[in-house]
Amino acid sequence: MRALKTKKITGSNPLWKMYETVHFIKVFKNVIIIEISRYLPNVKWKHFLYRKALNMKIGPKTAFAFKATPDIMFPEMISIGQNCIIGYNATILCHEYLVEEYRVGHVKIGNNVLVGANATILAGVEIGDQAVIASGTIVTKDVPANMMAFGNPMQLKTRR
């Protein structure tokens, strides 16, 4: 089960009221930094910008590949251990806007984790050390240490 905080919204859907959740200036700044970083060819620069400008917790030697995207609204809720790879076009979300509610939750990624290309990690998920997230996987629940997550719907398999 994902660790999420949920808030019900009445009237229009929560996306119409998103700036009541998070300030417009913060989102605007985050979008600019993230979009620039997605295209930066240097992983050290991305690492620096994400840690210093977005307040993400990122361990040493962790690398974001080309076009990898952290959450634009709550990047400070992302914690990634050391020596991880966040693959090409992977997405890490800390929020979900639904028709009648929104949800937010921390994403915690352990050490030595591989997140494959085009994977999506949903809000409130914890991924253990040495885990592998296969390309294209939508991570909908916690992934224990030393496991491989793959497919949609996500399945788990012990790593060899």
C-alpha cells in the first residue's frame, strides 16, 4: 500500500485549484529548472540543480538520464540513495490529481537502484536497496530490496 495523504475537493476538480495546494511561483521555478535539467548532458550539473535548487535528497553518484523527470510540484518529497540510475524518460511523481481528490506522498528510493527507461514511479512508493525497475513499468506499490519490478500491472520477482 502506498503512503499517501488524501484531500477531498468539492466543486471543480482539484487541478483547477492546484495553486491552492502549491504556490504558482514554486511550480513555475520548478518547471524551468526541471525542463532545463532534462536536456543537460552533464549528470553532475543535474545532480547539483536538483539538490540545491529543488531541495531533492539525492545520494552521491546517482545519475538522471536524458529526459528523466522528477515531480514538478513537490520535488522536495523525493529521496534517492547513492549510486542509482534514473533511466531515460523515467518519471517520479509525488502527487496525483483525481476528479474529486488529490493525493501526495513521499517517494523513497534506496541505494544501488536501477529505474529503467520510461518507468513511472507513483506517489507514496518506497523502493528498497538493490532493486531493479524494468523499462516501462508503472510502480504502483512498494518494491522490497533485491527485487525486480516489471510490467503493467506491476509484478515482482526476486533478483538472482
